[in-house]
Amino acid sequence: HNYNVTHFVTSAPDIRHLPADSGIEVAFAGRSNAGKSSALNTLTNQKSLARTSKTPGRTQLINLFEVTDGVRLVDLPGYGYAEVPEEMKRKWQKALGEYLQKRACLQGLVVLMDIRHPLKDLDQQMIEWAVDVDLPVLILLTKSDKLASGARKAQLNAVREAVLAFGGDIQVEAFSSLKKEGVDKVRQKLDLWFNT
Ligand code: GDP
């Protein structure tokens, strides 16, 4: 697929208001500030497809982008804002879990984690939910440019080792929007999931 022609389709306030469960979707999830918006922009070679640096605590929408007819990238709300009330956090988590478990057109989940702070509780929760429903996962260790090459490789290996415990189909790659590292790996995986 040519990801450069990806365009915004619609936003939904929650999973109940998503468009029809048809076609093929790949979802992007991560803690707030993990670099998800930057990664979506890098992946699609666009400056502002996904908006970066959103206001913490604001109710976030699920944004849907279309690569081509019936082929969608789904930008899930960032999780883990410290300032968000517990009640709201629980609601987000419940909605995210429901989406992963019930969305039939979902073919894969991309989980973005800052390479310096991988596998936080909520990241692990997302991965568990995906593995539970046999959904393949691509983990991107973002902002890889923040580590020197030796430390970057060590962290990549450590996370690859750690995720073996989840079982399931999980691939782990280093990614940098700044240095464009890992972009081809993501596109290859998306092509596989979109079956092209
Ligand atoms: P989101 O909240 O997950 O959508 O994260 P953003 O894409 O808005 O990025 C959060 C912050 O990390 C911003 O200040 C970005 O400039 C920065 N950032 C994102 N990707 C990279 C990267 O690849 N390298 C570096 N050094 N900084 C990045």
C-alpha cells in the first residue's frame, strides 16, 4: 500500500460510535507522549495527519484514517495521563479492552512505547488483551534516537526477551520519527496485516 495517501475519515467519541465493523483495521495505541502521533505522521509521510502534543486530560477521540477504500489506521486515545481522574481512566481502559476484543475487522495492534520506559502496566494490559484474542502485535520502541546505538540494541533485546512471556504473535522493533528508523519495518507489517 501507499501509506502516503492516507487521509482522515472521521472521529468517534467511543467504540459504540465507530463506523461499521467492515473492511480492515490496524489500531495504534500507547501511553500519552509515547510518540504515537509523530509515528503516524512519519509512517504516512505527512506533517499533521495525527495531531501531536495534545492537551493532557482532555477527552480524546478515536481518529480513523483511510489508506484506501476499507483499509483503515485507527488512532486510539493515549492512555496513562497521571492527571486524569481514576474514574475516567477506568472508562478509557474498559473501552480500549472492548474495542480489541469485539472489533472483528481489526487485524493487528501497534503498541508504541518510549524506548527508555517500555512495558508499563497499561502497555502490558493492552498486549495481554490482544494476545487473549489472538491479535498480532507490533511493538515500536519509539524515540530510539534518544539512546546510543549500544544501549538501543540492549533495550531492544531486553524487550524482545520480556515479551516472550506473553506468548502470542509479537514483533518488537526500534522506531524513530526523528531519524526515520523502523519505518520500513512498520510498513511491511501493515502490508502483511492488510494482506497485500
Ligand atoms: P503522542 O502523545 O503519543 O501522540 O506523542 P507525540 O507524537 O505528540 O510526541 C510526544 C513528544 O515526543 C513530542 O514532543 C515529540 O516531538 C517527541 N517525539 C516523538 N517522536 C520522537 C522521536 O522519534 N524522537 C524524538 N527525539 N522525539 C520524539
